Amino acid sequence: MFAFNLAPPAAAKKLPRYPVLPAMLIGRLAIATKRQGQGQGLGRALIADGIIRTESFRIDAYALIVDAKDERARIFYAANGFASLPDEARRMFLPMATALQLV
Ligand SMILES: CC(C)(COP(=O)(O)OP(=O)(O)OC[C@H]1O[C@@H](n2cnc3c(N)ncnc32)[C@H](O)[C@@H]1OP(=O)(O)O)[C@@H](O)C(=O)NCCC(=O)NCCS
């Protein structure tokens, strides 16, 4: 679950006033070592797959959440539309409304 009071102000303005919101946590996301960083968009394709699957579950998730495991991963997610929560740079979120525009 995604805690409403952790949302940054810009996003919080658009949120319904519930104490928590449903979200989908991306547990592990990785591609084969030899395919990483080759500009093939495989990591981006995995994010797109997560967006489509989340939508298909019909749980009305507000956002995708991920805990970037290191700074390199944080930059990857930021390059793909995720924003960091205040004081928790590695915990990042992508609103589903935004995500669905990307796929
Ligand atoms: C992170 C990972 C999934 C990225 O996959 P990838 O196929 O190399 O990345 P993509 O080709 O899909 O890149 C998508 C976009 O992110 C950017 N990007 C990818 N890795 C980046 C990095 N380390 N730093 C900055 N930007 C990055 C790309 O430039 C691209 O943007 P662009 O199209 O505007 O140029 C992959 O490197 C991986 O499996 N890493 C090891 C596991 C890991 O760290 N997973 C995250 C766990 S939280």
C-alpha cells in the first residue's frame, strides 16, 4: 500500500483524501547482464509490461512503487518517469495515470 502522507506536494494535490492508496510494488526487475545498458530498451519494456499487468489486475492501483537498489537503478527509474518520495530517494513511484500514457 502507498501511504498518502508520503506523497510529494505536487502529486498529493491530485490525490483523493484517503490515508493510504493501493499501489503495485515492483519486487525485482532485471535483464540479462550481457543485454544491460545497450540502448535496446529492454528495461523500459519490463516497466511497460508491469504497467500493463497492473492495469489488467483491475485493482485500481494509484501507482507503481519501486525500491531502487542503488544509485544506478535510481537514475534508470528517474529516466523512465519515476519520482522519489521526500526523504526516501530510493523509494520511487510512478502514478498509473502517467504510466498508462507511456505504454
Ligand atoms: C536497470 C536495467 C533494468 C536497465 O535496463 P536497460 O535495458 O539497460 O535500460 P533501457 O535500455 O531500457 O533504458 C531505458 C532508459 O533508461 C536510461 N537508462 C538505463 N540505464 C540507465 C542508467 N544506469 N543511468 C541513466 N539512464 C539509464 C536509458 O538511457 C534509456 O533512456 P533513453 O531511451 O531516453 O536513452 C538493467 O541495467 C538491469 O537489469 N540492471 C541490473 C538489475 C537492476 O539494477 N535492477 C533494478 C533493481 S531495483
